[in-house]
Amino acid sequence: MIATAQYDSLSHGNYNRTYLLHLPAGYTGLNPLPLVVAMHGGFGNAYSMQATSQLSLKADAENFVVVYPEGVKGGFLNASSWNAGWCCGFASNTAVDDVGFIEVLLDSLSQQYAIDSNRIYVTGMSNGGFMTYRLACELSNRIAAIAPVAASMSISNCSPLRPVPVINFHSYLDTHIPYSGGIGNGPSSHYNLPQDSVINTWAAINSCTVPQDTLVNNSNYTLVKWRACNCSSEIHHYATQDGGHSWPGGPQTASGDPSSSAIDATHLIWSFFQQHTLNCSNVTPIRTNNTAASIIQFYPNPTKGKLRATSNLKQNLEIVVFNAVGEKVAAFKNSLEIDLSRLEKGVYFIQTKTTNQIYIDKIVKID
């Protein structure tokens, strides 16, 4: 059977939402196959993501289905984007319901094709990677594992109902989404969380109990793994010394950064996805409440040092403060008042863990 691809659409949220579906050569419709959702970056489209990731070729070789959804176009440049929280562009500014679109897309594909509902995975590049994180936070009941590439997180409340395995990729040379955080030199002026902060957040979400283990650290790339996590929800973090804002191992685009030659992200992603399914016998729902933002607030912000957390929870509060590069700089327990006076001015991230949820807040320390 010859592999087939079709460009299709569905209606959601007052938009005609488009996507490219690739069925592998081995697809017969008799046996359910895994599905990989591949999210393009800002200004991209389904075809550019297919070319960048080479996932259709991988799907033919490994016998899985891949779908390339497209973000809504809009704004001054009429560029496509995803609403991944405070990133990015038109979709974020107008609160496009991209989470709802992906959920409806999964429903539609599952009705039309033989899809293994326990083996649905999401990957994405740049803005698509940001969206990948958001989908893991909000659709963990559908997504078995994720693989963000050249991305950070842009939501303050991540409340998945189950642990989500994560493999992510970033280059130390990425200036669009800087590895150490901050505002990059790309078309979007949003703030990017440091990679260490993002990974530490997921380590907490997945209840990883053993510190990370650096398995590779050479002149080409670094590989860090968190392996003692609830429901075997491992976290793999690849950081390359070469490349830039690009897909490791993929073709370089005409206007993009060089791709890393140290690793092949597509191969590593599929190898990782194959190890994880949605079913897990020892899942403990870590997030049962999506109202963390209304439960915990810190004020004043900006602050000269002393902060108070307004909360209807009087106990079981664990507060950890990270600096802009993800280093733990302070910790407090069962206290609604914290003092950051000894810290230098700058941006900090406060991770507040309650019995069943985690809330991340950005604080600015001033003189």
C-alpha cells in the first residue's frame, strides 16, 4: 500500500481549522496505530513542519499516523500562531481556543481512522513546542508523552491529571528562545522561562524523587535524565552545543538557523514515544484542581523583598524559589510570608506545591 497524505479541515471556535494527515504505507485500517501530532512554529504551516521534522518518512518506516495541524492566521503580518498562553502572536492575543481544536481533531481522527487512543503523542517546534507543553498540561488524559523542540513554557498554571513523560531539545546557541531564559531576538517579544525552570517544573509535576542524572556531557551535547518518576514518566533533556533555533538533525531552512548535527531529534523522539502509553497502573492524579491561580497569589509584585501569599490553604504548602537559570535559591514550608530581601534584584520563579497541585509564579525583585 502506498502512503497517503490529505489536507483537510474542520470547524471549531468560529474558524475553519486545517490540518495535513499522513497515513503510513502500512496503514490498512484493521489495526489501531499510534498517532503523532506535530505542531509547526510561528509563521509556519503543516507542510513546513512535515519538511522540518521528516516525521512522515519516520511514520512510513515505523508504521504510525502523523497529523500536522495548522494555527490560525491573523495580525499585521497574517502569520499563523498557537495560543500557548502568553505566547504567541495573534492566537495568544485573541485567545484562540487551540486546546479545544486539538481535542476535537483527536476525536475526529479517532472516529475516521484506526487510532490507538493509548498511544497519542505530541511534538512541536518553537511556538508549536510551547503549545505542546500546554496540551500536556490540559489534555493529559489524551496524550501519552510529549517532545517539545526549541521551546519554553508560557502558562502559569499547569495542572495535568496524570504524569506526562517529556523529551525536550534545545540548543545553547538558540537566540530566539534563549536557553537561560529572557526575551529572545525573534519576532515575539514575550518572556521565556529558562530551560532549567521548565524541566524542574515537570520534574515536580511527575513527582521525580531522585535528582537528575547527567548521562552525556561532551563538546557536542548534554543529556540529562530524570528517571525515578511517578508512572515511569521519565524526563529526557537534550542540549546541543551546535545548531540554534532549529530541529536537531533536520534540514536547514532558507531563513533558519543551522540544525544540530550532534543528534537526530526525530529518531530520538520516536524511540522515546515507543516506551510510553497512556495506561499506567500506578498513576496518582497529581492535579485535581485547575484553580490554583485563584487559590494562591503573591503580593506585592514587584517586591523589595517581603512577599505574602494569599491562600485559602493554611497548611501543606511547600514554596521553592528559583532564579532565572533554574537554580534553587530559597525554600519555605507552611508559611504564607516569605522574605527575598537577601536576593539580588531580578526575575525569580516561585513554585508553590500543595497537596494536589503546583503553581508557578513569576516575581520581579527590585531594590
